[in-house]
Amino acid sequence: MAAPDPTPPAGPDEPAAGRPDGSAPVDFTVDLTAHEAHRRAHVLAAVGPHWDPAEVLRGEEAAYDLLYSGLDEEQRRVYDDLVAAGVLPPRGGGRAAA
């Protein structure tokens, strides 16, 4: 089976090459701007008026501080290796909290 010729017809009355029905390719674009605005409005409505992103970030930082606190020497070495490899971001001056 031969591939269709993607070349559009030369004129409006000339059938498209390789298309048995003579149809021409159609430019198909969708603008999702309105949909994205609608989606964002729903997200903000779902989180509610009392959602404080700064407080959420502070809570996440406190959780990470707790997670990496009290590491023994082997855990500290693994943590430092992961930071050096770029897997984890440095915390507490580049070392896990003691």
C-alpha cells in the first residue's frame, strides 16, 4: 500500500493527491485557554479561601527537617552522597540535622 501524498492541491477545485474522496487536509487547532482558566477556578474553589500556600510550605519544610533529623553516621553518609549526586537538596548548611 502506497503512502498518501501530503502535498495539498494547487487550487480550490483540484482534488487532493492520494485521497480517494478528494478531501484536503484541514488545519485543526484547539485553544484551551478558556478551559485552563475554568480548571484553575475549580482548583481554587476546591482548596477553599483559608488555604495558605506559605503555611503549607512551612509545614513541608518542618516535615523534611524532622525526616532528616537524628541520622546516625551511616545515614548521614548516605544523605550526603545523595545531596552530592543532586538527588536531594542540601539542608541545614549542606548536612542533615543532627
